[in-house]
Amino acid sequence: MAMTGLELARIWSEAPALLPHSAGCACAGHVGLHLDPAAVEADVLDYLSERYSSGVHPELVALLQARRDERGITFASWLTSLDAVRLPEAARGILLADLGVTIASLASKGSR
Ligand SMILES: [Zn+2]
């Protein structure tokens, strides 16, 4: 089931494991449950770049590389922008579905 970029951005932004530690945090002091969002984003981009590197979706490899080279917009903003970025609809669907699976599995961590 493919989600929109906007939905992915919301899941990413609200994932307990990606929020900074705070008083009353659900981790109950187990700060090791927190993940570094920048490191997680890099892992996600690496994983998907590898997945698309067979050459079937060069436009997705290029899009992920452009995100790597980009500074100044958050990953959540980038995810939101995927709804409007110029891509063949089939490629957009694949990217959003893969990001959805990856981000949903992240979001489920930390709610343990
Ligand atoms: Zn915490």
C-alpha cells in the first residue's frame, strides 16, 4: 500500500525513536532507544540506492543522489516534496511504497 509523501513525512516526524529525548519521553530513560535521524536517513538512502542500482530506475537513483547532495531542507520536507517532484508515476509509486515500508518499520521501533 503506497502512502503519499506527506503521510511519510508525518510518520517520520512522529516516530518515537527519532524524537529527541525529553522529560516524560516514552523511552523512560533508555536513551539508547533513540536513533540519530541523520544517520537513519543516510541508511534509508543507501538502502534504496542499492536497491535501485540495477539500472531499472535510474531516475530514482538520481533523485536519491540529489537528496544526498542537498543541504538545508529536512528529510520530512523532502518526503513531502515527493508528491510533486517530476517522476514517472510508476517510479513515484515504487519509491513511496519502499519508503513507506522502511519508515513504517522504523516508526514501530521505540514504541516497544
Ligand atoms: Zn527518551
